[in-house]
Amino acid sequence: MLNKLKIHAAGDIGCYTLGAAPPLNALDSTLCMGASVSGIHGFNKAGGKESETRTVCVIGDSTFMHSGITGLVNMAYNESCGTVIIVDN
């Protein structure tokens, strides 16, 4: 289910994933450690250019360094756009 802003918000396993639960309901998907960046890349490739303005992912700094950075490198290499928020926690 899309949130009120009509975007897809992907998150990773971490303390900020608590934002997926009520009352915030801020995340649409949480899969595994490092998957949010790769997830929005896949959404953007499947949804086309229009999708790129409607996807965002949230990932913690440690998770990003552990397994999220490869997804961001893949996005850059494949010239995909999306909003990646790296939380310094």
C-alpha cells in the first residue's frame, strides 16, 4: 500500500524500521539488511523514469557500509535515479 505522499518508501532492518509501525506508517517495505537501495533500483527499472521521482529508501550508516553501498554503486553504474537517505545513527 502506498503512503499518503504517493511514493514507495523502502527501509532496511534497523531501529528506524520502527517507523513502519503505527502511528507513523512511514515505510512500505522492509526486506533485509542492505536491500532498500537495491530495492528502489529494481522499482525504478521496472517502473521507468516516472518511478524515479516516487521512490525513496532509508538506510543506516552501518548497514550502508556493510551491504548497502553495493546497491548504490549499482544504481550509479546503471544510471538509475532515486532518493537514498543514509541515517547517521
